[in-house]
Amino acid sequence: MKRIIGLVSIVLILILLVGCVTSNGNRQDNKENNGTGNVSNGNQNQNDELENNPENNLDTSDETDKDDETQESPSTDQLDIEDYFPIVENTRYIYEGKGNEYASYDVYIDYTTEEKVQQRVSSGGTVLARVIKIDDGKLTRVHSKEEVYYRQNLLEAEGKEEEVLLMEPLKEGTEWTLRDSRVRKITGTSVEVTTPSGNYKAIEVLTEGPESKTYDYYAKDVGLVKSVFVSGDTEVSSSLSKIEKDTALVQKINFYYPSIEPDKYFYEAKSISFKTNDITRHVLEKAYKEMPKGNVSKVFSENTKINSLYLNKDGMVYIDLNKAFIDEMNAGASYEAMILQSVANTFGQYYNAERVILTIDNELYESGHIALDKGEYLKVKLDGASQLK
């Protein structure tokens, strides 16, 4: 058992150390309001979701980049970090692993700005959100968080320990020391690398610690193509296998609805597509308004809007709706309570939270039947709900 845990830890470390390919394109920054929902201590820690919402189609297509011949060796004298860390949106990078079951993983780009990218790194063990920044001739991982199965913009989140992944000048001998005293250096600029996606001449970056070595390989116009972790007799590698372009992140999300029968709920599992920089609340709002077949009632009326939606540092989901949610509800006290429970179940389950703070236009929730006090939350209750077929 200790051997298995150790190998899993090695893979997680490998994933954390590596800087992967990211996304780019034409962007227009858009700050998404998070509202001012209340918490019990009166102080709300907001995590503003800076999101871009391009008018893109959600059609997807897969493309595998494979070369029969080794990529031509570029001259690093005129190359910058951007050349070895290209930014392309709506792209998924699939890595094939050896040496451990968790060495295989894929990377999708959730959010980007001109200098930052938020990656969704999915392996068999967890989903990691990782923010990487290109600035001042350095490629730096500025934030990393595990168990992020939901979508939330973390581009402005503050990381505890930044780590430089690649540094200019891009030439052999460039060296820097990490916070934990490991030494990272460029040991080659035209190293031949073979991967399932093709052959490359890449920059080789060696990270040396007391008991291990990690080799990362970056190819021009591609990004990270291979990583190798070596510790004693253990070797774990991850190699670029496939690049899927013009694709979306698809998540299966349960949307809850009240039945006409008292205290009975149904849910529909919908496949929801997100493109890079799509605003989560906009996509979920639209999906909730699409009524499923079955003997259920709507939760969101035609004019209901989600003003803000996010998982706060206190572990609670904060959702702020506009006044139309109440004005167009037309329900008695018991049925209104079922509608609120459906909201709590839908968004609480999506963020894997047990408590949901609901406000209306940044004010406390109050209708003719129900009023929520400051700090009062809705508790997620999933037991007894039936799936719609």
C-alpha cells in the first residue's frame, strides 16, 4: 500500500512541476460580478471570476498532430518564452503515461488573458486547476489547486509559492534555484524527443533534487511534449500523444426540478459544453431554462438572470439572482420552498458544497412567503431525488 501511495505522490508532483501548453486567440477581458452575498461573520471573501464570453460555436473536432520527421531545430538566439509556450484556445492536450497509472492525463484550457492561462489538468486521481504566467522572460506557475471539478476563474487568485518553470535566455546553462532548494537549468536546446504525437527537437530542462530528477521538454510552437521523473529505480514519464483543436470541455451536470407532488424532486443529467473563457453562470443559466420532459415545474423563469455565481473560501456557494426570479415565480409558500431547494441542489452539487447562500440583486432574499436572514443558507439535500428518463 505504501508503494502505491508513493507512486501516486510521484505523479502528482510530476504534474505540479510541469508547465503544459495553453490557450490564446483574440480575447476581450470581462470581469464577472460575484455579488455581495452574506456570510455569518459579515465578512465575505470574494473570488471575482474574470471571464471572457466569446460568441463561438460549440461544434468540436479532433486533430492529431503527428510528424513523420523530426521537427527542425530552431535557433534559440531569437526565441522567447512565448515561442515555447504557445497560447491557443479551445484545445485539449492528451498525454500518455508510463510507469504509473496516473501518469496519463489531459489538459484543457479554461481561461486566458494576454499573459496568464488557467489549465484544467485531469488524471485518474484528481482534477487540478493550475495558473501559469508569462512575464519578464519567465514562465511561472503562480497558483495550483486540487479537486477543482467545477469551472471557476482563478486567474487572479494568489498562490502561496510561485515556481519558475522556464527562464530566458533560452540557451544551455541558464540556471535558477527553486524555493525548496532544488536546482533547475536548461541542459540542451536541440534535444531529440520522440513522442506518440511526433518527433521534436526540444529545449531540455533538468530539475535536480536530493533524491530525484525531472526532465521537461518544450518544443517550439507546441509547448511541453514530454516529462520524465526519475527517483532511484523508479521512472515515470508523460508524453504528448494527441492535440485536439477547436474542442470544448463537456461536463455532465444535474439540474433539479420540483415535482407537482409535495416534497418530491427530479433531476436531469445534462451534458454541458464550455469553450475557453465561456462564463460559467451564463452557460448554466441558459441550460436551467431549458425544460426537460416530465411532470416537473420550471425553476428559472424566462427573465431570471444569474448576477453572480462562485464557490467562496468559506466552502459555501454564493448565487445572486435578479428580481425576476421572485416576481415571475407565482408559487405558494410550500412550492416556493421546493424551488429554492432545487436551486440549492443544482448549484451546491455542481460545486460539491453542502451550503448555498442565495441573494436577490445583492440583497437578502425576501418574498411574500420566505425571508432569509443574514448568513442564513440553504442546505443541499439530494436524498430521494429521482432521475428523469
